[in-house]
Amino acid sequence: MSDFLHLLKKEELNEVFNSIQGEGFQVGFPMTFIRFNKCNKACSFCDTNFSCALHHYDANLLSQQRILFTGGEPFLFHQTIKTLIKNMKDKKFFGETNGSLYEDFIAKNVTWAISPKNKEDVFNCEKLLKANENSYLKLVFGSEDFDFIFSYFYKKNKNRICIQPLTKGSHFLNLQECVNFCATYNIMVSPRLHILYGMN
């Protein structure tokens, strides 16, 4: 367990914490969240506080069976992720990515929730889906290029799509519209359970 302290680089991290997964196909599972501190996008609805600096963490956080990489954009830190995976073979690894970047080892060895925000990223998202049969699309309802991205993937990947509403802080901005859309297309709603529960 002490390996955790030297496998992670504090200068790359925003925060590390234990919580439940509130989104996507693993909703409800307890996980250790490793949030990286840089991203190659600047989404207006992003809920990551990039001014937050990591002050303290300890090896006990890695007690969860499931480890999730988020950000920021985890693919910017693929070397650190690769090192963790190779040294922690008893864990299951998950991640959240905007789908714009690719690195073969972590694409294959992490189950990714892929959330493309721009239509130019769809081809790379297809590559990520092919790399790991358990990875899936988590689309943000009402985001830029949502209609194009949903239409592009719906026919071939209907069972690998979930859709989540926009939020601002703890407030849902288009929850009912999102639910109505998912009902029309028989798609899973990603509930953002951690917000409903008042957790991280």
C-alpha cells in the first residue's frame, strides 16, 4: 500500500479522494478518485476546480478495489497511469476522458467513460471504443456538438451510450429534457448520483 506514495507525482494532481461513482455504467460503486490537474480542453460547464492544489494524501486512500482517473484529462498523464497499472495488479482501473487523445496501453487497460465535446474528436473516440470492449460513451446533454456526436454513434453503439444532464454546482440545468431524450431513444440516464447525495 505504501507504493501509492511514490507512484503518484503530487505536482500532477488536483485531488485524491474516496467516494462513490455517481456517473456512467459503474454508478454506485465505491472508488478511489485520482484527479489530475491539467486538461487540453476548456469546457464552459467543467466542474473541476483547477486552482485547487493537492496538500495531503495517504496510502489508505488506495483501499478501494476500483481506481478511477479523472481530471483534467488523464491521457496527458499516461506514463503515471501506466506505472500505477503495472504495479497494482490487484486493482480495477477506470477513467474519464474527453476522447481527444490516445495512448495504446492505457486505452486497453482502463475502462474509459468517453465524453467527446467536439465533433472533430469522434474518430479518436471510435479508436478508444475498439481498444477496450468495456469502455463506453458518456455524453453531456446540451453540450457543443451533442446532436452530431449522438447521431454519429447511436446506430453502431447504442448499448455503449449513456447521457447526463448539464449541471452548475449542485443544480441540474436540463434534467427533465435529458430524461425525455433518453426515454425517446431508450438510452441510460447518467444520474450524477454524487450531486444528489451531496458528496464529492
